[in-house]
Amino acid sequence: MADPLSQAPGYPDDVYTSLPTLLARGAGHFAQRTERDVWLTGAVSVLSACLPRVGFWNADGFYRPHLMACVVAPASSGKGVLRYAHALGTQVERLLRTEYGRELADWEDHKAFLSKGQTAPPKPPMRKLYVSANASAAAFFDAIGASDDLPGGGGHNLVFETEIDTLAASQAQEWGDFSDVLRKAFHHERHSVERKERELVVERLELAMCISGTPEQFLRLFGTAENGLFSRFGFYIFSGTRAWRDQRPTDHSRDRYGYFADAARAVRELFLGLRTRERRLEVVLSDAQWDLHTATFRAMLDSVVEAGRAPETDATVKRAGIMAVRIAAVLATLRASERGDDLYRLPCIQTADEDVRCGLLMARTWTQHAAMLLTHMPGPERVVMRARDLRQDAFFDALPEEFTGAEAVLIGADMEHSRRSVYNYLKTLLEDSRLANPSRGLYTKTRLEG
């Protein structure tokens, strides 16, 4: 799996040009591009579980922002920066556990003063953000079911594991297989479990995930793409570098801890503000933004079919369309908070064009990485993602917003592409609606109007 990992493209530069302040400053704490990408992957996943009441409508119903992300790379390659993404949710976790501690103490006091024959009230539901993957299926579902009854509509569920094997080990046990819950959670399906005393029902499963591990651990968990779990994850893969890195502490590295502690407190305040709402806070895309979304993923799916890739890739592209809007919803909510919008009274949030573009670019990258992983999963013979696809995407990302054919040739030459290859790329990008050709010799990247 070394070759695909080394060929995997990172997020385009446009992803980082207009992030909300919390994410932009967070990304600025990582000098290496791969570290920034890995941290951002984890950060949007953590934040997606910390936005009670927030969601959006698409053609299939109302979706919450919850993302499922998986980072795959060799050991000691830099996945450890995910701990700074985990840090963003620590103050929400502390808040929920403190609230639970008070409610549990009140419940215990009340129960102690009951007269004989009186029935004790139900035990308060457990409050926490982080749900352990090292659990039985029953305990895992109990944790999610408890969250369903909490203020803010529940859904404060996040599985964050830096070793995929923790989750894979649970799935391998008869008592620990809750892969059906993970699959249903992506589309917020209903799930029920029969118990001796009663039936436990969660009407809408809401769960975010961020996991990481090595290629071998990835295969142990996902095994095959045919069970549907694979297509529900956004994947970021990389190879790392085989070079010594100076481990000397610097002022910058020390400042990093303080920044993420402050960021975690900001996330807690955002969480509290959203939780007080009585109604949903809908994130709304404009018609022009939906048009761009449709054109982007239609072109991606057409490309998959024309390239003869495995049918399982279709599901990855289709679900990436939902992931893209989920990312945009996270960014739009952060942006509204940073503007000082009154999230308690705000009827809806209109996504900014940059939030939608960022969601599309990140989801596109996840789809490219998933296609590479798919070629190494057991099952029918796969069609390996062509290196040309990756070179074309890198070429597109290097192009300015507007350029001439001659300028494209110069940019291509710097990337060791021939003149013929450049014009073949331009032709394909025009066919995929990623470029427009408003006049002879002039090209523009497809942008949103307004």
C-alpha cells in the first residue's frame, strides 16, 4: 500500500484561504502541510458532534452535521496531531460529565428519602461527548440511547480512537459487533434493541467518528467495501516522510497547547448557546450553491463510471455529497458564531460560498483517497486509480482563478507536463464543468455566482 499512500493528494490550497477563525488559527499551528490536513480532518469531525440543533435539509430528509472520518498512514508518520483535534471537544465533555454528576447526586439523594412502597424516578441519562469504542454492542448502544434524551435534541456522540484496532477488536467479538449501528448512524436511521425488561429505541441515530490507524489496521476493520461501512467514511491517507524531525520544543509548540485550550472553551460556549434553542437551526444552501454541488458530484460519478472503477466507488461518491454539505454546515455555524450572530434567535444560517467550496474540496479529496484504498480491499478485481487522475487534480489546484492557455502551459511545464498533456487536462476539466471557456484562449475556474 506504500505507492497509493505516497501518491495521495492533499487538500487544495483553497481549503485554507477562508476558513472560520477558530480553524484557520488552529491550522496555523502546524508547519507541515500533511499535519494541517490531518488536524483539519479531525477538527471538523469533532466539531460536527458539538453543534446541537444544527442541521440541513437535502432531498432525502433532515441531516445533522455528524461526520465519520478515518486517517490511514504508517506508524510514526504524523497521525498524532489528531490529539489537538480531540482537544476541541474536551470542555464539552467536562461540561456534560459535570452536569451528569450533579443530576446523579440529586437522584441518589431523592431515592434515599423515598418512603416504603414509593417508586424511584428513572436514573438520569449518562451525559458525555466521547463514546468508547472498546465496549460491548449493548454498552455502546446504551451510551447513544442515553444521549438521545438530553437537552438540545441529543446527538452528542463522538467516537474518537487513535488506534483503529480498538474498534476492530470490538467488532471481532460476538458481543461487540455494532457495525450495524455505525452504518445506520450515517443516515440517522432508527435502531432498536430488545432487552429483557424493555425495548430500547433510538429514533434517529446521530454519531460522529474520527479514527486513525495503519494500513493493516484499516483492512482489519473494514475488510470489504461490500457491507457499506466503507462508503460512510471520509478517508485521508498519507505516507509520511522517512526523515528525522527535530524534537526540540519551541515557543510556537508551547503556544499550541494554550491555543487549543482556549479553542475548547470557545467550542463549549458555542455548544451551550445552541443547546438552549427550542427549534432546529437550519443551515441553508442557495440554489447556485446546490447547482455547484450537483455539477461537482455528477461529474465525479460520471468519471467513476467511465473509468470502469468498482461499483462500490459509486456509493462513496454519493455519500461524499452528504459529507460535503455536513462540512459546509460546520463551517457556516462557526462563522455565524464568530460574526456574533444570536444563535438562540437566528432562524437559519445561509452558507457562505467559501464554506460550500471548502466542503466540496475536502469531500473530493476524501473520495480520491477512498478510491485508492478501495483498490487494496478484498473483493472483485479492482481498477487502480490512474496516476493521471491525480496529476490532473494537482494541475487543476495549481491553476489561478482565470488564465490563458499559454499560462496553463507554463504552469504545466513547471509540473513537468507536456503541452499536449496540459491541453488534454483542460479538455477533460471543461467536460467535467470544473472549468469554463468564456472566450477563445481564456479559461476560468467554475465559481459560484453572487
